[in-house]
Amino acid sequence: MGIKSSQDKLALAADQNVKEREYWLNKLTGELEKSHFPYDYSDIRQEKMKSGMEPGKNLRFMFPGPLYAKIMKLCGGTDVKLHMILVTGMFILLHKYTGNTDIMIGSPILKQEIEGEFINTVLVFRNEISVQMSFKELLLEVRRTIIEANENQNYPLEVLLEELGLPATGDKCPLFDTMLLFENFHDKRYIRDINYNMLFSFSRLSDSIEGVVEYDAGLYRENTVAQIIGHYLRVLEQGVGDVESPVSQIEILSEQEKRQLLDEFNDNESKYPLGKLLHRLFEAQAERTPGSIAVIGESLELNVFMPLTYGELNTRADRLAQALREKGVEPDTIVALMVESSIEMMISILGILKSGGAYLPIDPDYPQERIDYILKDSSAKILLTANEIASLSTECLFNSHHSSFIIHHSNQLSYLI
């Protein structure tokens, strides 16, 4: 009886490649964390606000002549070694951006001489980076990783993910976020069904190396990707310039970026209208631009990532301020605020200030003993918290069916609702 489905093919391939299965289960043992460049926009935002998002984009760049010459000298003009250098640079870059020492990236299998349908087309490169190791030492580790991965390329990734307890969500691979391919011996068609957030493609030309970065514009700004490209080239310049240099001493920031961080970003002197309180300045802005977005964040009430305009934020803060004043908040009354980072937290801060009180932030993750001590030591009169479906409208504030914002009086520990 012939094989009737793709699942049958996957199962048969898995049964025929027991040694490869052992290799991958051993290679991907332990805690697995997807390596990615920090997003400009939350992936929650991408899912909740897809309308209006731009499709995937790409940026092209060329390697500078001196860098190309150094790389070609190090790789001896061979594409295989060149590919290993490019992958090593990517490992270091992700390490620098994330601070993690365990890095994983995706890559297609090598081009096959015989065209057809393949059981597996994607490989996972995983390397542990020690800050004490040199660029050369990491390069040798990456060389071994790439060779072993290609020697064990026939075990189905889909089956492997199930065995690892990491089922793919949609067409997203749970092991990697960033992919790298070398077009001189990789075929991009092999990964057409993989939904990556960032793909680095390289081609060796007669006098340079061309790079193309394809990225999800719903997660990254163009200038961020351009910066990542610049940092990648800096990593390679330092690594191939001195292969004995420790990974820890390889820097991704240029001198201009260092000056910007140390001087320009720290130059925070600005004119400030004397006699104007923070919440009054906000009210003035809300009056000028009521329809403009003031904050984008997670709503505890709706459990979604959403925007809030100046007008909406001001109205909700006014409602909370009124409720607080009715409960005795007056100038200099300390109101303790124990709310997770959210839209509701912003409403709470403004509402407390508008009521005339002073807010005292308390981390909800603190142990109860520490929370009790802070409340007692500060003499806070009110503790303001929120549950998972918190709502700041006046209608919900006193609705016994929706325990939204809860106000505790520190003496009686009585509730508003």
C-alpha cells in the first residue's frame, strides 16, 4: 500500500532516521528560548491591530570593499567558509542584542541536485556563546554546528517539534525568529512556507557581497532594520579584522552612536512652564488634541493591546478622580496604587493627581509582608488595585456585578463595591 498523506510521509521519514532523531533531541535539549531582535512594536499589537499594517519590506546593502577583502582572505575564497563567517557574525549580533548566550537561528537545507518535494527544508543552528571565547573559537563551533545540521537534515522538523512539545503556532516556528540564507548554495523556495520575522539573504558577487534583509513591517521600523545592518557589519569588521579578539570586546555601537547615547540623549535640559502641574499640562494637551493617540498599551479590562486618545484618557481619569474625592481624598492624601503596567495604570496616576492626592506605586508582585509594611510606613489612606477585567468608567466602578477598581481603606479594609 502506498503512502497516502503528508503525515504518512513524515512518520515514515522519522522511522527511517532514528540516529538523526537522537542528534536533534540531544542538540535541542534543555530550555529553548527563541532568539530575536527586539521589536519596535509588540507582537500583541500586530495581532490585534493588523488593519493598516504594512506588508513585509526589505532593505538591500553592500559590504564595504575593505570588509569584503578581509572576509575573502579569511575564507580563502570558498563559499562554504564564507557562509560560516556570515552565520558566526549573526550569532554574535543576536547575542549582543539579547544578552543571551544560547542563540538559535533558522536556515534552509542546501540546494538539492534532484528537484522535488522534500520532507524537511529547514534547519536549526544552535550555539552556546561564551564571552571568553574568541571570534575564531566561535567560528570553529559554528562550523561544526552547520556541518552536523546538514548531515542530519532528513529528520522532519514538524515531527521534531511535536516530540519537543513545541507545536508550531500557525506557520510560526517556535525555535527561531531570524533566518539566514546564502543564495550561492541555498534556494529560497525551500522556505516559502516558513513565516519568519526577519530574513538575512546574502549573495557573493565578483567584487562584493550583497545583503538583503526582509522584515515584518508590523514589528520593525525601517530605521531599526538599517541600524541592525550597520551593527552586523561592525561585528564582522571587528571579528575578521582580529579573529583572536574575544566576543566580549566586540562592540556594535559606532563612535557616533556612543556620543549620541552619552551626550545627546543625556542632554535633558528643557524649558518647563513654572507653576504648571503635570495633570494640568496633560489637560491642556487633551484640549488641544482630543482625538490624538495618547497611549498604546494593554487593557486589563478588555485583555487586549489597544490605543487610547487624549480625550478618552482625560475623561476616564476625571471619573476616577471624582470617585476618589467622594471617598475623602484631598490635597496631600497618599493613595497607594498597586496595578500592573497597563492603560489602567496611566488612568490611575492621572486620576489620583486630579483628585489632589499623591500616588504611591506598589509592585503587585511584592510579597504580602512587604506590601503591608509599605502601606503602614507611608500612612496611605487608600489602596487602589485592579482585577483582570478592571474598568474605570463610573458606571462600572460601583457595579456589584463587575469587581473592577477596588478601593481599600487602610484602616477598615472596606471596599467601594
